[in-house]
Amino acid sequence: MVRVNEPRPRAAPDKLHRAMYREMLVSRELSDRMFALNRQGRAAFAVTGQGHEAAQVGSAHALRRGTDWVLPYYRDVGVMIALGMSPRDILLGLFAKADDPNSGGRQMPCHWSWPEARVVTRSSVIAANLPHAAGIAYASKLRGSKEVTVAYFGEGATSEGDFHEALNFATIHRLPVVFFCENNGYAISESTGKQMSVRHVADRAKGYDIIGSTVDGNDVLAVYQTARWNIEECRRGRGPKLVEAKTYRLVPHTSSDDDRRYRTRAELEEWIKRDPIDRFRKHLLEEGVITEDEDTALRAQVKGDIEEAVQSAEGAADPRPEDALRHVFAEDA
Amino acid sequence: MTEKTYIDAIHDALWEEMEQRDAMIVLGEDIQEGGVFRATDGLLARFGPARVLDTPLAESSIVGVAIGMATNGCLPVAEIQFADFAYPAFNQLISEAAKWRYRSDGGYGCPIVVRMPYGAGIRGALYHSQSIEALLAHVPGLKVVAPSSPADAKALLKAAIADPDPVVYFEHKKAYRMLKEDLDGDAPVRIGAAALRRTGDDITVISYGLMAHECLEAARELAADRAVDATVLDLRTLAPLDRGAILDAARRTGKVLIVHEDNLTGGIGAEVAALIAEHAFDALDAPIRRLASPDVPAMPFNAGMEEYCLPSREKIAQAMRELAAY
């Protein structure tokens, strides 16, 4: 395995860092709100990825939005925020409203689909989207386009046969696809020792003779740098890449899970100390990219924006019940 | 006139559509060397390895990759070498392809075709003989076709490739070289349209695939003997069923026999019988009768056992006589 430890960009623009920071805050606030709305009985279900914000926002910024194909998984609130889906749109999904852009109120929340941004529909079935990523990348290569496909998944997905089949197919054809794993150490309750005999997901790259990179998934700039290098290598025709961002989910698997049954509070406390948002804020303050006052104002603004989006989305129209019959097949066929 | 076999018809449809559609790709196991049944013979030399694609021996990703290709502008026609090996791809067919359009609120389509050689009568034993069409016809979001003649094999494959939604195409292995006919010109066949093969006043026989051919032959023999004059309806598409044609055919005689090679319980015949019972009960003069393989897990290798299990022209004729005499 090759580890990518390139130096961070020395003079990356402040504007980019401020955007990333804001998106991480939006993602966290929105995710916290979605869980709270479930606890208040206002949303039937929530699945989010608090703690993954650096991995998600950092990697999404390395994509070419609207050009590259993206297959996010259900934790990827940060990816979608960074790609430009509005909190209101995400909340329309939470409340299963008619204007939910992902599925018109059909799918569980955070099961993304957004054709305009080349975000590809996915199911709840773990790893089933990885062969889709390979097929999309095959079509890109066949046309000679410079698109890259990025597929997101957790480390539990690497146990599925579709993970192997997708990596095998992609490497045989040297396809422009980045397999991006957000390794948070748990597949619901199962720790990585129950999922794999290797220490790192990136070690699995050896079986395909491709580069596997492991990066600190709580360091947004490191993730950005690693994702960017891997994506651009793909764009240059150098074949698939496997990237593993090591992180931790600070919340239960979903609103229906009790993580106290399988993780210690001490472990959680340790990871809270490594919260990717706190870490990036400290960095931005130290570098003088933002001030304490600006940060306080930004947080208040984000909170207000999300509250407004909640009010707006919760009051939006439900789909007509009989629209459950639509879109089984093409309607103009 | 040009005589073509059933497998020729499939081959020619693939060839002609590849010529017409730059976005079309054929993929599967052993495709490049022509396929184990020769459906893709010569395609590699004509269209090249990027569009005529040998896949790893991995059925889930054959379908999964096809879904991805279709999402990014291609028209993939995947081959599962034997329908018996399709089960690893069932997640991709049922959870993914069938729900692609529905779950994206119409945002994404999934124009894939998955060809599956199916059926018994060739000493294929448990894992090279299965009829799995009812399992997939049960899944909303998938279209399922099973042609019974070279002309339909060609026309339905072309219709499947043109279709904006996922189509599972069942081709009967025994029909490949057994069925031949003159094929000139291409009369299109619409997915969802059954075909009335013969009209007669005594009974109605409903079938599909190779068994529809056997039913038609049995009906011709019985008519020649002036024994039974039968209407024969070939379903051609198993999902969505041509309900109007089924009910019309049932009403025509009031006595219905449904024949398939798939085992009895939960087969296509059960759905057809339920439709008739629900909507044409008043027209029935006899209980609806089904002739199908028994509910054994799969076809045995022994010739006598296989023959025992499979419906045949003789068994069909016998059932027709009994129903006519009711």
C-alpha cells in the first residue's frame, strides 16, 4: 500500500477554507436538527453522519461539481451540502414532502439523487452502488471524457461482494473511479475487527494492484488534499483509487439505534476531543482566516438559516397519495 | 426468403441494433468469443472489445455495471449465461434496476436489457434448466418477455433495446436451433402485447415461450384430427401482462388451459388464472386448468425424470382433450 502524505497546500485560498468551514457547520447543525426533529416526533426517521464532516466536505471540494459523477451514501449530508443541495431540500426529504428532490417523498431521508449535479440515486443496500460507479466510469472512459466518478461508502460495505466485484471490474479496465471509504470504525454495532482481517480498508487495494490511501478523516485539509490527488490521478487516466478516511460517528447509526450498547462513553469522549469542526475552527483562528466574532456570528447565522429551512420544509405540501403509482415505468413510453 | 433459427434471430437483432446505436454495449461472460450459445458470434470483430465486453465471472456486477453504464448514456445489453446463475444478480435487478426510476421520482431511467437463456429439455439438469420468469415478473419496475418464435425473438429483443426501462429477456435454450422460420423484414412487436396465434371455439390455451410453440402445434394436430378446435394465446410479455387479450381469449371459449414449463405454484399461470377468475368468471364454462412442471426444486439430469417433469406436446394435447370434454 502506498500512503499519500503530501504536504498541505501552503497558500490555499482563505475563501475556500471559509466555505468548507461554513459547510461543515451547516452539515452539523442540519444533522443535529434532523435527529432532534425525530426525537420530537416530527420526523419518522433520521440518518446522519456527525463527525464525518471533514471527510465529506473535504472530499466533495476536490470534485468538479456537475462534471464528476457522485454516489454518496446515507451519511453524506456534508457531501450534499458541499455540492450545493440546500438544507431546505434535504429537509424536504426528511419530511417526505412532494418537492423532495431526491425521491419525491418515497425514500428514507438522505438517500440522495440529484441528476442536475450528477448525484446518482441509491438504495439502502450497502455496496450495491459500487458496481454502478464502475459502470458509469466505464461509459466515461468509452466516450473519452474527463469525468471522474466518486463513490462513497462505509467500511462495512467493504465486506460485501459488490465491493470486490466493483473494484475488480474497475481495475481490469483502469476506470476513472475513486472508491472513497468513510471508515468510522463501526458497521452499526460491529467494530472493524468483525468486518475485516486487515488493519486498514486501504490495505485491500493490494488485491487489485491499485493505490490505496489512508487519511485522517477528521482533518478537512488533509482529506481535501488526498481526495484531490486521487481524483486528478483518475482524471489523468491512471486507473481507480481507493481512499480511506478514518473518522468516527459521534451519533448513533440512525435515530432507531442505541450506540451505548456497543461503544463506551470513554471512547466517544476521546473522539469528541477530535471533533473535525472544532479542529478546523482552531486552525482558522490560528491562521487568522476568521476571528472569534466572525465565528460567533457565522454560527448564529447558520442556526437561524436551518431553523428557517425547517419551518419552510415542514410546512411544504405532501405528495398526493396516488402519486405512489407514478414512475414505475417511463411515463411517455 | 431467408430461413433463420431462434438463435440467428437474437444474433441478428444484436448485430443490427449495434450498427444503429453507437451507445449500445453487449456484456457478459464469454461474449467476445461468441457466447456459449453463439448469440454474439462475430460481434467482437465488427464492433471491438470496448462495446463487446467480456466481464469477470460475477453476475451481480454484470447487471450492476450495466445499470451504471445506462445511467451515463449507454444502452447495455447484458447476458447472464444461464438464467440459473442469475440469483447473485437478483439484488441488482430487484433492489436497483426495478426501483431506479421510481425511487428517483423519475429523475433517472434505467434502459438496460438482461438476456437470460432459460428452460429445460436439453439434459441441463438442476442448474442449466431453470425457468425463473415468475420470480422476476412479480417485481414491479421490471418488464419481462419470453418470445416463442424467431420473428418474435428478433422483434422483442429490438423492442427491449429501444425500451426506456429495464427488460429481462428470456430466450429458451431448446428453441435456439429447433425453431426456424423465414424472416424477411422486421414487423415490430410492442412489449406488453400478447398474440392470438389461432382461433377456435372449443377451448382457449394460454402459454408463452417454447411452450406456446408446443401448444400451437398440439392445437394444429387436434384440429387436423377434428378433435378439438382451440384458441391459442401467446403471452409474449409476462410483465406487464396483456390483460385485455387474456380476458378476450378466455371469453372466446369459456374453457381455459394455461401451460408453462416453470413449476406450478406461484407461476405465471396462477396470475393469469386469477385475472380470469376475477374479471371473466361469468364467461367460464369449466374450471381453469393449469399444466406445468411439478413443484420439485429443479429439473433432474436423468432423461426419464426430466421427461416426466416437463409438459410436452402429448401432455398438452391430452389436457386439451380433457378440457374440451368437460
